[in-house]
Amino acid sequence: MRIIITKDYDELSKKAAEIIIGVVKNKPNAVLGLATGTTPLGLYGELKVDRDKNGTDYSKVRAVNLDEYAGLGADNKNSYAYFMRENLFNGLNIDLKNTYIENGAAADGAAECKRYDALLESLPRDIQLLGIGSNGHIAFNEPGTPFGATTHTVELAASTVKDNSRLFDSIDDVPRKAYTMGLKSIMRSRSILVLATGANKAEAVKNLVNGEITENVPASVLQLHPDCTLICDSAAAALL
Ligand code: PGA
């Protein structure tokens, strides 16, 4: 695993943007695996600034997202589909038809997982962006998820509901279930870029880099990926 430690979040976001922009310049029809959460917001801001300033072209780029809350349709303000349009896609010249995410409003959850797995098979990712949960989760693969998991529905861990409640009016509004790309599918990306910021991620970062490879820490599986880069700021790197 390549590890880049930055002095702060701003530098982390700029370094991450350099990597994603490099992928897109190198391969104009690249498939980007994207993530939601607070961590990639700085990176997404940098990509939009670069698009405005330098005209990096996303017209042929395809994007697949990691996860979506079950029960929230794409127009719901708290859905990840909405998040991606608001925070990234609207500032790029990406064709929304080339952006993919699980359908949170699907009537048949099992069929939706199957559909998403088939889609992932047809769109091999050049790079997969990841945040990391304070409990070591990646996407919504909570501790205990088998490394062999493909797209599945999950009951969110209490810590995840609490972490994510800051984005909702009240903790009671946070959905308790979600769809998530599985660890097996994440590992199939050609390369992986993990971002971590802040002291509350320090323990998870330590376990990601130096911990035992165990399903109790889903992120530890990334130690087995041949092309994984971690960028973290000094607070998240404090226990390395
Ligand atoms: P965050 O979430 O970026 O909002 O901290 C990361 C995650 O839970 O995967």
C-alpha cells in the first residue's frame, strides 16, 4: 500500500484530485468508482475547479457509486444519488446517463443487488475511491461482512447511523438499511484510492495499514490489493 500523509485536509483533497484527473486524462472513457460522505467533498470541489479552469473532459467518463440508502429514491435530498449530482456531477460535463448507483427505491432488494452486480461486471473500474468509517467499514460493509460479499443489503451499524445522523434533521430520519457494493467487488477495481481525515479515523487507519487482515475490520482487506493508495492527513495518520 502506498501511503501519502498530508499536513491537512486541503492538501489531501488536492493530491487526491491530481490522481483522479490523471486517470481521466490518461483514459478519457475511464470508469471511476466514486464515494459519498464528507471526506471526498474537498476532492470533488477540486475536480470542479479543475474542470472550470483546465477543461478536463468527462464526456466519456463512466461513474459507478458504492452505496445507497434503502428506501430513498434518487430525488430524495438525503439519497446518495442526489448527493453525487449536487456535489460533483453538476459541476462536470459528465453525462448523467453514464452515472450509476443502486436504486434506493427498488421494490425488490434482491433483484436490485443482482442488477448492480451485473452492471459492475460490465464496467470494470479503473480506480475506486473510498472513505473509511470510524469502525473500519468501507462503503457500507460493516464489521463482520465476508470478504467474498458482492452487492447486498445491510443493516447499518449503530455507530454508522450515529456518524451519519449529522446530515439528517434527526437521528430518527437516518435509514437503517442500505445497499452496498461488496468487498469482493471493491477489490476488483484496477486501483484503489482511500482517503481519511481527522482524529476520529486514526484508529481505523491504523487497523487498515498495520492491523490483522480480518473481517472484523473490513478495510483491512485492502492490504491484499496490489495497487492501493491511502492519503490521510496528519490527524488521521497519528497512530501510524
Ligand atoms: P465520511 O464517511 O467521509 O463522512 O467520514 C466515510 C465512511 O463512512 O465511509
